[in-house]
Amino acid sequence: MIQNLDAPAEWEMLDPRLLRAFIAIADAGSFTQAAERLNMTQSTISQQLARLEDAVGQSLVDRETRPIRPTTAGERLLGYARRILALQHEAETALGDPAGTTPVRIGVPEDIVNTTMAQVFGDFTRRHRAARLDVTAGLSRDLTRRYRAGEFDIVVVKEAAAEPDCRASFPEPMAWFESADSQSEWADPVPLVAFPPGGLYREAMFERIERGQRRWYIAFAGSSLRNVLVGVEAGLGLSLLPRSATIGHRVRPYAPLGAEPSMVVSLYAWEKTGAVAELADQMTAVLAVRQKASE
């Protein structure tokens, strides 16, 4: 079928220019005044209204009245026309605002994002409106793998020893913990509360307890640090945890298994200058305060 190029296209009914001309005429009650408001000639605004009327197939204003008033069909269209133009303006404003258009991808263990760190994130986004912080919480080994693959701009991980390219690292004191309500010595085999396979503390815990020639079994496995802490609080077993993560929880160190070597909390960032590097420096300052609080 051959399209008649002389016929008005159906989409023309929604052409913002035509709708704007119609609204101006309806509001001014005059072609002359409407043309002045839109800074165009009277013949141009008349042509635009005529094109809109052709598109809808109905007369939209009564040209015989003074002032000019919308017809019944015009009154019906007028509200829609105003809403269409308002939405167009809203869309143009949204697309013209750079806020939140530049992602900064951050990977962290879940216990790192405390109130102070969240304040750092909030301050950064207020000063850099184009930035959108995409924060992923997870297990350190997975976060490290994804950072090396380029999925994160900044990553904080817990590890046995920092890599040479780390931006900063801090000791993470570790200890065995049990419920604060425990009343007796743990039986043999020892029940353990553990992270899922791949968790850094999980393997260190197994290695340490086997070195002490103790038998053990997994009594409870939690998918997050919070779940593990809840399991220990409930008396389900022992767990090897960072001292800083246990503050405020009903757990206590379990001395019979002795002292544990510290791990480290390391921060890595690809960029050495610019806004992302600035954020990495601020996150490092929070980690330094966190480390002092755990001493």
C-alpha cells in the first residue's frame, strides 16, 4: 500500500508544537495574542492549529466567538495537551540533569558498611551529583575475583595478606566466640557456626581446630555475617570471627582455643587520581578509625 504523503500523519496529533499552539490560542482567546506569546506570525499559528484539527478530524476552536473559545472537542483535548507538554518538559529536564548518570562500582564485606561509611557515601554523592554508587556486599574471595575482572572500581576485602597493589590495609583481630549465655564446656565433636563454602573465615576455622586435634561438625551455616552472629548468640556453636564484628552482640571470646593471628582488611582502587580516588581515600579513613576502635 502506497502512503499518501500529503495526508496528515496520525502521530501529528501529538506533535508538541501543534499542541502548544492550540493551548496558546485557547488561553489567549485570540490568534494574534497567541502568536505574540509564541513569537511567531499569526498565519503560522493558524496553520499549526489547522494541521492539528486535520489530524484529530474535528474543529477545536470556535472562530466566530470573541474571545475565541474551544469547542467541545477542544475542551476535551485541552487537558490532555497540557499533560503531554508537562510530561515532555519533565522528560527533557530529567534527561538534561546529569545526576546519577556515572556509576561508581564498589564491593565490600557486609560488616564494612557501617553508619560512618554510609555518611561518606552520602557526602560524596552530594558533592558529585553525576555519581551513582553501586555497592555490592559479598564474600571477600568473590569480591577480589570480580575486582580483578574489572567489575568494581573500589573494593574492600578481608584476606590473609595484602597484595602489593593495595591502596591501604589494616589488621583485623580475630578470635573464637561463643554465646554469652553458654554455661558449660563444649562437647566432642565441637559444633561450629560457619559461613558458606568459599568464606575466608570458614577455611581458617577448620584449619585451626584441626591443628588443635579437635573433632568438629557444622551445626549451623549462615549466608551472611548477621546470620552467623545470630547462630552464635543462640548457642548453636563456636565460630571464628573478627572482633570488630561482634561489638553489640551477645557473644564472648572462647579462650580455650587460644589466640588467633590477625587477618587484614585491604582496600584496592584502580584510579589513582580524580573523584573515585578521592572516595577511596575517604573510605580508607573510615577503615583506619574502625581498626583503632577494635584494638
